[in-house]
Amino acid sequence: MTELADLQHYARFFITLLAVLDPFLAIPIYVGVTAQKSEESRLALARVVTLTVLAVLATSAIDRKSTRLNSSH
């Protein structure tokens, strides 16, 4: 029963993350914004966006974890 609950928890997490990040919407925006840019500029923008999203998600996860730990006391 615990494994099923864990699976449901991770499924909800993945679906929520997918809805928030919405890569299917991001692709046409990225293509539109970078249409007139060089390949080097497109790659640089992709790196910056990737690192920014990673930083925001990591910070949110760490903050949520610390908030959860602090509220349990």
C-alpha cells in the first residue's frame, strides 16, 4: 500500500511540474524569440534559461524542505 501511495505522490508531483513548466508552450516561444539569432546566441539563451529554471526549482525544493522541517517542531 505504501508503494502505491509513493507512486501516486510522484505522479502528482510530475504532473504538477509539467503543468507549471509547460515545455510544449515554451518551445514555440523559444523558436519565435530566437528566429533571427545565430546558433551561438540560441545556445547561449538555452543555457541561461536552463540554469535559471534549475536554480528556481532547486531553491523552491530546498525552501519547501526547510519549511516542512521547521514546521514539524
